[in-house]
Amino acid sequence: MKIKVLASGSKGNCSLIATKSTRFLIDIGITYQRLKKELEKLNLTIDDIDALFLTHAHNDHTRGLKVLLKNSNFKIYVNRDIIKELGVDIDAERIELYDRLIHLNNNIEITVFNTSHDAKGSVGFLIDEDNNSLVYITDTGYLNRKYFPLLSNKNIYYIESNHDEKMLMNGPYPYYIKQRIISDEGHLSNETTAKYLKKLVGNNTKYIILAHLSEHNNTESLAYQSTREALDDRKDIRIIVAKQNESLEEIEVVNDKINMHR
């Protein structure tokens, strides 16, 4: 299993997941042209993508959907709430409604779990292929503790580390926006993400991708420092911060080992 984060941040989010038998996108918050250019760097085209999974309907996760639909024919995986929120016409035959468990090409199992965000139907994904696993969490005010057993001790965590609490509260945002961000339907702070990761990581964990950083209320160094300090006893885990305008190296999990490729 491979993950290539194409963009992550307040202005747009998109990741490419590749397994032995399929390639799919999670969210399409970037333009179609940027997606094409990122795929070309991997010697891929839109025709090499088999599906799109949406976590929720906010614009920074769906901005490129209309144009993508016109230039592709793969399936769009959503739930009913997201469909209602999208405001985009999708041919019925292209829609795959997910509930709690998705099977792709026999050997891929995707478990869907609820996140807490001010977007109806917002979800995260646990992706399993053979003995390899990836947790994908973005845009949530908190993570329900009932999911801890499900999400513990996975190989890779892609998880939101949106803001530094001090920067947010001392920053220029209006008070009501600050309250929205720190609410249970807002975004995870660096500190909260670090606390969750300390509880979730296990011996199988090799990699953490800190995602969806706020442009105005966070820095890469602050996000990294919070998680690094929380996991000080796990120096074997590599932590990397996803970027808004630059894709990350491709990370591959093979039998619980990590390979990285530019």
C-alpha cells in the first residue's frame, strides 16, 4: 500500500492511495489541472485512477470535483449526507454509497468511521490491505474514544494537526470563527492530535503524517514539535508534515516496512 499526499491544508486537500490492485483518491480539493500535473510526475493519468472517496463536502475537499467528473468515469464513494451537501450533479451510476465497510478488489477493506465536523456526514477511513494499514483522519473537532480500539497500532496515521491554540486565540480571526475552530465540530489542535497519537500508536506504527495545517494559526515546526515531544519514547516513528503547495514523497508499506520515494 502506498500513500502520496498531493496537497494538504486550508486551501485544498487531496491524497492518492495505491494498492496492489487499485488506485484511488481521497478528496479532490485541488484543481483538475494540478491533479493532472501531480499524476504526471508519477507517470500516471486520470485513466489510472479507479475511484474517489470523499470525507465530507467542504470546498477545500471538493473544489475540483465538477471538472474531475467531466474528465473521468470512475466511481465516487460517498454517503447520503455528503451527496446532499455537495450541490454537484453526479450520474447515479457513478455513485457508490458507503456505510461502515467497503471491500475493493477482494483484498482491500476500508472501514468508515464518523468524525465530528460542521459538515454533515463527515468521516474518516481505516484502509487495510493484507497486513498493512493506514488511518486517514481529517477535519474533526475530536475523535470519539469508542474508535480507539479500531484505530490503534496501525502502520501509518494521516491525521489533522490544524492549529496551535495560542496562535489561534491570539490571532486576527473574529471570535466566532475561533470558537468554531476549537469546538467539537471544528478542527484538532496540535496538542490534541499529539495526545490522541500517544494513545493510538503501537509497535506496528512506522509513520505519522500531520495534515491540514492552518495557514494562519500554525507552523510546520509547532505541529511537528507537539507530536515529537508526545512520542519522545518512539524515535523510530518518522513524523512528517504535509504541505499545501507541495506534494510529499510517496510512502509505501510493505509487510510492515516503510519505503519512501520522491
